[in-house]
Amino acid sequence: MNGTLSMAELDDRIAILRDNLRQLVEQAAGSSGARDEERTAERIAQQNAELDKLVRERDARTRK
């Protein structure tokens, strides 16, 4: 899927993921309970992994 994204789409997706991460961190700071914290930590890890993947793809394209 990501191979078909344009640079503008990659940049947009990266911006969305960064905003999602900011919101998740804020949510984690306000949450209570181990279950909520675990679920939020999993979502943060998932979003970070996707962000890292997209940034690497964007960087690889700009080096060509």
C-alpha cells in the first residue's frame, strides 16, 4: 500500500500519525487503570512503528 503513496500523501500521513501520537500521549497522561494504560501503550507503539516506516520510505525517496 505505502509504495503507491505520493510524496504529498506520505507527508500527510506522517503529519496525521504525529498528531495521533500527540493525542495518545495526552490520553495516556490522563488515563487511569492498567488496562487503559496497556491499550494506550499498544496503540502508541503501533502508531510509532507506522510513523517510522513512512519516514524511512519518504527519506529513501528523497535520496534517489
